[in-house]
Amino acid sequence: MSSVNWNARFSDIALNVKPSPIRALIKYTKTPGVISFAGGNPDPAVFPVSEFAEASAILTREGRDVLQYGSTDGYGPLKDYIAKWMAPRMGRETKPDEMIITTGSQEGMDLLTSVLVNNGDTIIVEGPTYPGALHAMRNRGARFLSVPCDKDGLCVDMLPSIIEQGRKDGHNIKLIYTIVNFQNPSGATLSEERRAKLLEIAEKYDLIIFEDDPYGHLRYNGEHLPTIFSMDKKNTGRVVYACSFSKILAPGTRVAWIVGEAELMQKLIMIKQGTNLCTSVVAQALVYEYCRLGYLDSFLPKIVAHYSKKRDAMGAGFKKYLPSNACYQTPEGGFFFWIQVPGIDSKALFMKAIEHGVAFVTGPSFYVDESGIDFIRTCFTFAQPEELEEGAKRLGAAIKAL
Ligand SMILES: Cc1ncc(COP(=O)(O)O)c(C=O)c1O
């Protein structure tokens, strides 16, 4: 038996860290027979397994390089590929010293926070927002101010008063974190007008915008909107952009990228040197070869068509089975429906839903102040097509039974 009193030794961060609220629910979602709308997982049915295996030929061809340590900013050919592929979205081809390959976007947000945020500094986040971001930022000692969202995303008009009041209250605000497209969890997309306003506000109050965009390529209807990064025509350098292969290829690759001014990226690189030296070169090379063979472009429309059908099936199920007071927008892309059932306690509903054989994520997981009790998030990408209507039926029955 251990004789070490760990609690007396843990750092303040370790003492205060909490398990991810979504991961804490996973054990229930694994109950046999439960249909999971909980985790934000892609559908393994659209993982391009044989094409990815074909890409492993790069190991035979260039194994002596790719099995070696790589440079911290990432595998050059992959960076070049991404810069060209992303140029229409970024408004230009970004330069190599403006991009770092990271081990998932999750690492990007950790690095950015560690470079810009001192213990006790404040980050402005959306309410609701992605709990993984809150987790990464909390690990680095961040505090938060939350801005409400509506169907067009972050309510930017409320930002100035929140910033001014926050400053009066002693907050040292460093960053605005926004998930611009098909937000996790709300599914909302920040309108173009609001993107422009957000830039103006960041400029006026001298803040950095962190534009997190892992779902942007997964649009099922409507037109793509310009990234905030590309709207920064004056090249102020205020916008840091992140994207990932997790949702458009496979999250097991753990390959993502972050783009920002070279001076800022240099600091991220130095921090990353102390974290993992570099993202797995093997993973980066496999992803690169997959892209070079043309599969990223040829698979994306298939993934979009597949998820679009799943979104429609979940939407049809909700229309049929959810009570008439349930409020939600059909998302134009991404992974999630965000549903408000006024007056319901989503934590109590979760347990009832498990009894009925369906799982989701409760609203408070997505708010810094754990509000949002009558909201739930359902993911439509992971469950199998035949489970989407049945899961909606079970959810409707659980709400009725509560
Ligand atoms: C909004 C958002 N950002 C970042 C991530 C992390 O993605 P990655 O797998 O690239 O670390 C996720 C994962 O679900 C997410 O929803």
C-alpha cells in the first residue's frame, strides 16, 4: 500500500482539476443497448481505412526520415499541403513560419493559453462552449467571462459591456475564444456581420481572437462563410486560427494545425519543445500521403453527404417524438443538435434517458458557471443510421416520463 500522502504534494492545478464532464458520462453510454448521442465522435463507417493503409507506403519510401524526430513546427510537406489547401479559406497561402502542426487542436489551445495567459488572467468564452477548451485553459490557470450565444452565434453586441465591466472588476482579459462554424455544442454559425464586428471589437479593446474551426469543412447546406482570419485585411495579427484532421479524416491521427503571426508561433514552438518535442512524424507523414494521393478531397464530399443524411434522420426523429415545447435549430453542419426543453432538469433527464436506452450530454457541462440546466446536446454523427430515429423516440419517451 502506498505510504505517500499525494494530496499534500499535488500542485494547485492538480488539486483543482476535475474529470472532463463528457468523459465522466461515458461509462453510462457504454451500457449494453444504450444508443449514444453523447460523445462527439465521428462515424467509424466513414474512416477511409484502406486509403489510409495505402498511404503507409510512405514508410517504405521515406521511413528513415519519418521514423526520426521531426522539427517541432511540423512535417514540412504536410504544412505546405495544408497552406495550399486552406488558402481559399484563409484568404491567402499562409507562410511556413505562421503554422504549427499540433497533436490535435487540443494541444493547440493548450499551447496558445500557456503562451498568452498568466495564472488568473481571463479568457472570454461563449456560453455554451466546448468543455475541452475550458479544461485546457483552466489547466493553465485561466479564469473566464462568458458571453451568451443565439442562433447566429456569439452575441457580439454584448461584448463591449462585458469587457468593460470585466476590466472594472479586475479581469485581465487576454483572449476571445470562439468556435465559429457549427459550434460545439450549439450548432450555431457566427454570421458574417458578427465576424466583422468581432474583429472591430478585438481591435478596439486590444484583444486576440482564437478562432477554433474543427467543423468548418462539414457544411451540409448553405454557403461557407469567410474565416475571421481571412477578414483581417489589415493583417493586424489579432486572429489565431485552428483546424484539425479529427473530424474530416480521423481523430486517431491526432494531427491538427494552428496558424498565427510568426512571432507568436515561435513562442508556441518553444513551449511545445518542452511538451513533446514534435507531433508524431509517422502520423503526420501518413496524413500527408493520404492528402497527396488525393483522398482528402475525394473523401470529404462523401463524409459530408453521409453526415448530412444522419443530421436529417435525427431531425426527422426529433420532429416526430420530441414534445412541442422543445426548442432547437437544425444545424447547417457539424456534429450536434442543441435542444432546450424549458423547465427540465437535464441531469435528472440523463438518468431517465439511460433507463430508456439513450444517452446525451447535459447542458451545464458547456457553461463556465454550470448554467444551462434545461439544455441537452445530441451528436448525430456517431450513432448508426437505424439508431437515429429510435434514439429520438427513446429521448421523447424519457422526457415524457420525467
Ligand atoms: C470545438 C472543438 N475544438 C477542438 C476539439 C479538439 O479536437 P482535436 O481532436 O483536434 O484535438 C474539439 C473536439 O471535439 C472540438 O469540438
